[in-house]
Amino acid sequence: MKTPSLLRLGGALAVTALALLFGGCQNVNTYENAESRATPTYVADKRVITDNTLAGKLRVVSVNQATVSGNLLKIQATVENLSSKARTFNYKFEWIDQDGMAVNSPNEVWKALVLQGRETSTISTVAISPKAVDFKLKFRE
């Protein structure tokens, strides 16, 4: 009767060890050119914060835009996990036309973004229509 209990205990320890190995804190070190040649076109953004807890975990560092394929708007945002723990955030871009109307796009779906502790990463998208002249970037946890 003691053998099954020991097996269960051993299995539980193995699961715990794997969880610690794969789910532990993994901060990310980043190295980049000290004299960058990039000249991004930054967007002055307006921030509407409705979830202060989320705002304390994720920060939008910058947003920049470019035009690709002649007339399609491309948006790139640099985001930072403010926590020392790995976190999963969800985001989506929404497109707006010159009249302030939504431009429906199949890429307007929630996407998962996993950031390690203190990690900074970029997310981007390209409008599928030249009618899109503006955007909204939304986050949720």
C-alpha cells in the first residue's frame, strides 16, 4: 500500500520540478546598436486607460508608422512587460478610415503575446485597405 503513495508523491514532485523549470522567471537581456541608423516616424498617441492593473503590468513604449506597398499603413508598437514574471497579454489593431468609420479587416482579431519578465518586444500589422488612415491598438489580459 505504501508503493502507490510513493509513486503519487514522486509524480507530484516531477510535475512540480517541470513547472519550475519551464514556468520560472526568465528575464531577457537585449543588446542593440549603440548608434542606431533607424529613423522611425513616431506617432503621438492618446491613451485611454480603463484597467489600471493592466497598465501596471504592460507599457506601450512607442508607436511608429510607415507606408508600405505604396499606400498601405503599417503600425508598429514597442511594448514592455513591467513585471519580473512572464506574462501573456492579448492585443488587436483596429483600422479607421478618413471619416472616422471602422474599416473591417480579417486581421482584427485578438492575438496572444507572451513576454518574459521585463522583456520589450514589438508588435505590428499592415492595413489591408488604403482606406485605413488611422488605427486603435487595444490590450487585455
